[in-house]
Amino acid sequence: MTIRIKTTDQLKDLPDESELTFGTLFSDHMFNMDYDQEKGWHDPRIEPYGHFALDPSTMVLHYGQSIFEGLKAFKTPSGGINLFRPTENFKRFNRSAHKLCIPEIDEDFALEALVELLKLEKRWVPSAPGTSLYIRPTIIATDPFLGVRASHTYRFFIILCPVGAYYKEGFNPVKIWVTDKYVRAVRGGMGEVKTAGNYAASLYAGEEASRQGYTQVLWLDGVDLKFVEEVGSMNIFFVINNELVTPSLSGSILSGITRDTVIRLAKKWGMPVTERRISIDELIDTYEAGNLQEVFGSGTAAVISPVGEIKYRDKQMLVGNGKVGPWAKKFFDAITDIQYGKAEDFENWVMTVG
Ligand code: COI
């Protein structure tokens, strides 16, 4: 398939890189491609970034049949552009598609389309420390129809967004609230899928966390409300007696690419790593015994985010005196150095664009 390219003659002004936040500004162009039952995925095109005209009955607006991914492009010291493990994102995109009854895309073609878009938009990859170009591939159900079934038509699009830190705290510890009142996902459900509904389902508890002064919610499993799962925008890691512990992929946890990167790095460094179930009670006992050395989250948007405090019921656990711990810093530096092309890419994680 050939990608049609239509450029805009109204280029936007680039933002002040020192003021970049997350998710507010978008580049000049986007990628679009459509699906219908007759033609399959067709008409791939790069065109000016712009609004969609959607019929008010468009299925995605009512029943949330949509999936997305998140990855980043990084500016290297020599001015090149790096992607980090992009094939993993498109593989997961297709796993999500499968679960949401969305026709799968050709992963190689999707990556090729992204590379084309990035070549056109390279001036949007920021170079200030800690900044990058966030990439959001998305598929939405587009049938104008109110019955509940899988749509017969879809739109796949990719938009680009220059970003700074995801949390306003930057690389400083965030405070998280463990809820035993609300659940994000249940066994056999959609927890491992990057679909809009998971994020919608997290908002109510997120607001309750925020009212109490906490940045994020740490979810427990949806069956027993006992085992730690994930933070919604991040996977979670604990350093216990110099061992790295993270909840195993139960089906209701997102299989994070940064999570996998952390695990692989830890193994390379000879740090013991265990993926297993960890209950909130065990976490409290570990804390009480003085063995909870560090807690941090991992995600594409958040990279590594140290956790300085965990609240569960009326118990407040201050982790590492609320300061950034040495392991969080080591993982953050190692991952970002590879991403920005400043350290050896010993696992072939980086794909250089243009
Ligand atoms: C990411 O880390 O890319 C995510 O998708 C999390 C989030 C911003 C929803």
C-alpha cells in the first residue's frame, strides 16, 4: 500500500521546550487509514492534523470500542531520532485489537507509516532534557449505529505530541492511594488491554485520590481486593531486601513495555527479580519490618516514577523518606540513556529513524 501525503501550508509555531507538559499540543500532520468489510484496511494517508466529522451515532462514542498505544520518539545528541521498542507497541496494539473485536493491522506497515510521519514531523521532536515526542496510535469504531455489536468500519490514526514529564512532580516521588472500594479490572475482563474504557473506569477513584492529596490510585485485584495490580498509567515495582518484586501478569494488568525493560535490565545487572502475587497485607508487613526499600512505577509516559508515599485505609507508609531512591534513579538513567542514544543499545531496543 502506498501512503498518500498531503502537507499543510500552515505550519504551527513550535512550543517553548522548557514549558512542555503532557498531552496538550499536537504536530502539523497525522496519519489516517480506514477499514471496511469490502476493502479491509485501505487508503493510508498523511494529512494535516485536524478534526474528525463524526455522526453523533458513531459507535465509539457510545460503546467505547477503541484501542490505543503510547510510544515516544527521542532526539539524540547528533540530531537523529530514536524510537524505543516500537515493534512491541504494534504487537500489543494487535493483541488489544483482537480483544476488542477490531480487525488487526499489518504491524510492519503501521511502523512504516509512523516512520513516514516522523520524517515529515522531525522538527517536532524536542531536544530539551526530559522531553520527547509522544506518539499515540489509536483505532476507533466508526459505524453510525446504536445496536451493540462490533463495528464494521474503523479509523486508525496516529497523532504526535511534544511532551515533558507526565506527572507535575517530574522525576520526584508521587503519592499513591490504594483503594479497597473500587476496582479497575477483573479476571477475564479487559485489564490487560489498552482500551479507553479502562481509563474511564479509573476516573472516579482517581478523583477521590486527588481529593485526599494523592496523585494516583494503586489498584488491587478485582476479585479479592487483596493483591496489588498496577497504577493505571504505570506498572508498579517494589524493592524488598534488595530484590525487585512486581505483580505477575494476571490478565488484568497491562503488559507494560517499560515494565519488561526494567525486568530485563535488573536481570542483566544481576539483581534478583520476582514476578509474583503480592498482597497489600504483605506489603504492609514488609514496610513495618523496615524492608520496603523502594517503590516506583514504570510506563511509557511516566518512564520511571518514584513513589514516596502509599496510603491504604488509615495507614500512611512513607517510602524511602519520601525521596527518590537509588534503584529508581538507576533504572531511569539506564532507560533514558538508551532511549536518547547516550548509552550502548545492547539489546537492540532502539530503532533509528531517518
Ligand atoms: C503511556 O504510558 O503511554 C500510557 O498509555 C499511559 C497513559 C498516558 C494513559
